[in-house]
Amino acid sequence: MPAPLIALDWGTTRARAFLIDGDGAVRERRSADQGVQSVPEGGFPAAFAGLAGDLRRAAPEAAILLAGMVGSRNGWVEAPYVACPAAPADIASAAITVALGDGGKAAVLPGLSCDDGAFDVMRGEETLIVGLGLADGLVCLPGTHAKWALVEGGRIARFASFMTGEVYGLLRQHSILARLAAEPVGDDAATGTALGLSAARRPGGLLNAAFAARTEVLAGRMAPGAVGPYLSALVVGHEIAGAKALFAGAGMLSLVADGALAESYGAALTAAELPFSLTTPEAAFVAGARRLAAEMAR
Amino acid sequence: MPAPLIALDWGTTRARAFLIDGDGAVRERRSADQGVQSVPEGGFPAAFAGLAGDLRRAAPEAAILLAGMVGSRNGWVEAPYVACPAAPADIASAAITVALGDGGKAAVLPGLSCDDGAFDVMRGEETLIVGLGLADGLVCLPGTHAKWALVEGGRIARFASFMTGEVYGLLRQHSILARLAAEPVGDDAATGTALGLSAARRPGGLLNAAFAARTEVLAGRMAPGAVGPYLSALVVGHEIAGAKALFAGAGMLSLVADGALAESYGAALTAAELPFSLTTPEAAFVAGARRLAAEMAR
């Protein structure tokens, strides 16, 4: 059985730390608001000790793997992007070693870049994609900046980002629609979702369909509580339509999500007649970290 | 020769007042930040006197026409929407008379509604559309909430709104892209516009192409000064694509714009191979107010 592994998904605003036993079971997990942007210069060894020092004491023999924005220019050390197409071995071999405060070592994973006409990058999602263990398929990772990635022959062939979560937040919190919207009550969520998925298919596009939330509420045809679910379904529907166009003919789709995002993307994918399998982000991250650690140990 | 006319385009945040001679020449014009939202309840007669009292003293015999949000629920009086299709005579006959502080009278114009699958409304733009004097054609009115309207047989047949200007502002000022963007210098505007118009045609859609501004700048392939022009061209390009889909087969296009919007929409319409004629908002408003005043005088 392989040795245990300490793996951190260390993003801009949050960090998640896992102590993973040799058999793949998660023995301990931590989550903290201590994202990369909150760590002062030179403060990463101390931040790591705060996040995962107890995990390290519990398993001093464990290898340590750090994924996400921790490998960016503003992170612990810059691990330059690996260009797609990229196999797990390519990602593992581009990791950069850093020294912990206690004299130990950790491996900082690189992100991926893709130059498919438009340049695009990811950091952290590559580990989740690797964790799915796909030979061929399409992967959807919802989020503030959602990613879709195509896997071919075990390599991440290309990918694309969508500003879905961020544009939803801007429309819901900062646009003229914010003043009309209310928290969903009763069947507002179901009604708004159905209307938004339908509106995503209208020919006028996102800029036209977003404005319709205002006029539908003013006309008394949509409840204020349905505006948020409408906008969410609308932007997710547009993301899926764009991804279908970019990745036409790709194989089976894997959705990596849980909670509300799993529900909203699940409904939108079903409406778009895209069958999918569902994996939680934790399961995908843990499996991906183990796979990349195994590649590094070779 | 008809009598002179005082016409106000009185919107949410701004008011424009014109004293128009009987031959159509604009004798005086005023513009003020005194939009409908800044007028306290019961304060419209005084606000009108502040905006146009001198015009009224200069031409006491002039009829007075008020267009825009001044006719909304939060305006002077609510002039209910006229449903499309709507002829100039339908709009004129739905005007509501209000009493000025000096005992005179003014006519408050209604807006239009359209229920073409999605419900939509406009207030103020109908006057500009009427001013174009079209028998048949398509009209584009750029703005925070841009409008496209189809005119058939001299009537406004249907129309659609696009949140173009507002979404541009949200992306440019409040998204992750705001931190990367800078004021354009040198050929940033031309470069950003060309890249944005090209990106608007990419299959991934708006949510994908907007994010590309970030990665292109991070990769050193786009200047920070080009981000704003890129985003502007991107959303305008998406609006035009949506309008083409909604109004396929419509006749000649009239663009009602001046200044920077005339430039950016002109470039985007040319890129979309949509020939157009250009009219300034002032010319369209003045002609529309005269036409509607003439209908009322019948």
C-alpha cells in the first residue's frame, strides 16, 4: 500500500486540506478562508503549518502535494503552466519543490494552459480532471469561472473557461435586476429555473434574455423570488450551449459538482439533452492528488 | 406653418428639453441631470419650470410634449403602455394631459409594450423611432438597455431590449477584468475593438469570450488598455447577433446614435455585414415629437 498523502487545494480565497490514507480513504479534512490572497509575502510556510500542521504531525511520513493558485505568481512559488495536451505525467513532472518551515518538502503543482485560438489557463481544476481517471470524455467543472475540458487518450487535450458564476453574481447583485429580485419562496426556484432554461434557448441571446427578467417581473408574470433562479439557469444554459459548440462530438460528460451547483447544472444538462455522470469535487481532487503523487514517486 | 413645440425627453437620470420652431429648427436646447428619479413626489410642475420655464416664456403659445420615464409609474403621471403593433396615431392618442404650475397643460406620452414570447417595454425610444418616418425597416437604438424595433407599414410591429450597456459597465467596472484593465492608449482602442468583434463570433459565447480578456492580458497578448474596447465590441457584437436572429429578413437598418456609440455600433454593424443609415438621437427625437404633436392636434 502506498504511503499516506497530504494534499491541499489552495485557491485564491479558500484552502482545503486532506490527509489521505494509503488506501485512498480521507482520514482528516480541513477547510479555511485562508486563500492565497490572504497570505503575506514569505508567509507560506507559516500558513501551511496553520492549515495542515496537525495533519503533518499525524502522518510525518506523508508526501505533501499543493494544487491551485498556490502555484501562481502570487502564490508560494510560480509553477509555470504546462501546455495542453497534457498527460498526468506531464503535470507531475512540472511540479516545483518548496521547503516547509520544519525542514520537510512539498510539491507545488503547475496549472495548465491551452491555446485553442483563445488563450486560456486553469490552476487546481487539472487535479480534479486527472482524478476522474478518464481515457476519453468531456468534463464540466462549475464555478465562478467554470471550466470545460476535453480528455483524449488519457491527456487533457484542450479546455475553455466561462465567466458564468461571476456574471450571475454581477446580474443578481449589481444590475438593475438586483432591485427587483427577492429571495425565492414556495416554487419560485423551480419556476425561475424552468423559465431561465427556456430563455437560454431564445434566439436573442443572453443580453436580451437577461433584460426579460425585469420586464416579466414588472408585468407581474414572474415572481421577484424567481429572478435569481431565472438568471442562474439562464447563464448556465448559455454556458452549456457554448460548451456544446466548442466541444461538439466529445464523448461522455462528467460533471464535477455538489450541492446547489450539482442541482442547477444537472437540470440544465438534462434540459440540453446531455447525459452526464456526477462526481463530487472532493472525490475528484483526492483521486487526482493520489494519481499525481504516484506519478511523482516513479 | 405649425406652432412651435416644447418637447422634453425626460428619462430616469437625465432630461433634455427643446424649443422647436414651426419649421422644425431647434431654437433652444437644455440638458440637465434632473432625471425623473431626482424629482420628489408632487415636484414635477416645479421641476418642469426649472428645466423649461424659460423656453415656455420664450414661446408661450407652444404645445408641450413630455416623453420617456416621466410617463412611468414613478413619473409625473403613469401613461399606460400602448401594445405593439402601434402607429404614431395610437401613441399620440394615449397621451395623458397634466397641469403645469402656471395653469398651462402638457401631454405625457405613453411607452410601448411588446409581447413577442418575452414581454418587453420601452419609454422614450418610441418617439425617436417615430421620428425616423419609416414605412418599413429595422431600428437600432444603443444604450444602457439597447432597443431594436421592427417597423412595418408605418407601425412599430415589435421590439426587443438588450442589456448591452449595463453588462459592459458591470464587466468593465466590477468584474475580475476591471483589475486588469487600463485606459486605452495608442492603438489600444482599435486593437481591442477588432479582437472583441472577432471574439463575438467565437462559438463558445459571451461568457467564454469575456473571460478570454483576462487570459489574453495575463499572457501578454492583449494590452490592458485594450480590455475596455474589447469588452465593448464583444457585447455589441453579441447584441447584433441576437438582433439579427430575432429580426431576420427585416429591411434597411437605421442606427440612432452619435459620438462613441455611433462609432462602436458602426464598426460592429459593418463587421456583421449589416448596412445602415445613421441618425442622431436629437434629430430623431425632434422629428418624432413634431410628428406626435401633429397627430394630437388633429
